Amino acid sequence: MRLQTASIFIGFSISVSTALAGHANATDWQAVEQIKTYAITGKTGIDLYRSIGEKGPQAGVQAIAHTSFKLTWTRKYEVQGTACAITVAKPKLIITYTMPKPANPLPPDVAQNWARFIAGVEKHERVHGGFTKELVQQIQDFSLGLRVENDPDCKRIRDVLTKRLGELSKAERAKNAEFDRIELSDGGAVHQLILAFVNGP
């Protein structure tokens, strides 16, 4: 069982909307972050961990926790002579962290062990959330003000944007994968977190 996050193309949806609106400035948005829990049972660290294995989210592999997001865009494509430009590019980003939560009160020593464990799990997942926010900002930075000449039908500009989004998404997936590899390898932060939890009370 591994701690995993959703990759760019797992566990989220993207939709694009075009709206006639005034010019939007970069960094004029803020992500909404929320935590969703699933119930686990047990009175010891090892029993709680086994319950996570049985009830945890599927994110390509069985996972302890999972980060997903929904991203929608408000964009305005404006014809400027024979060129096309994007004059509005405002994202709406909702990041959801799916985390385990004991269904019943825990003995005091187990509760302390659990608090350390779940804090570490959340810290790990919020790094993935940070990567997502960085990706969205990169998309906005590229797209806002993008202008393509000889494109009065605003078709070529969409191809340019799609190509760049693919490149940014690929880089983001690689960043997430490398972060997980380091954290989950022997001696990594999450590996140590799991060992301390299952070997505790």
C-alpha cells in the first residue's frame, strides 16, 4: 500500500468556458482547498493501517490519501485586426484532499500517534496541491495576453494553447512522480512516517 496522489489526468475534471468579460489580471485568483474523509476502524496503529488498506481511495494503486482537483476557466478570445488574442484567462480551481479518519475515539496513546501520522500525510498531500496551483498559474501566465497573428477565426491560438498545456501537464506529472518516489523510498519522509505509525501503539 502506498501513499499516492492523483496525477494530472487522474481524479479530476477540466472544463473550459468562454465568457465576454473585462480584462483579468494574472494572480487574480485563489484556489479553494477542501478535505474529504473516509472512515477507518481500529484501536492500534497497525489495525488502523490495515483498515486504510481495505478502505482507502484507489489512485492507480491502493492509497492512504489522494489529491484531486477540478479546474474550470473563463477565457475571452478577442479578434484584433487579423490576429486573435486571449484577453481574459481566469481559473477556478478546487483542490480536494481525501484523507482517512478514525470512525471511533482512540485510546490516548494511539490518538497521539495518529495525530502525528495524519499531520504528516496531510503535509505530503498539500505539496501535491501546491504543484497543482503552480501549474494553474503557469497556464494563466502563458495564456493571458497570448496573441497569434493571421488568426481571425481564433483557431490557431487554440492549437498553440493546447500544445503548451500538454507540455506543462507533462512536466507537472513528472514533478509529482519524483516527489512521491523520494518520499516513499526507503528512509523517505512518508516511509518513516508509516513505520513509526504501524510500530507505535
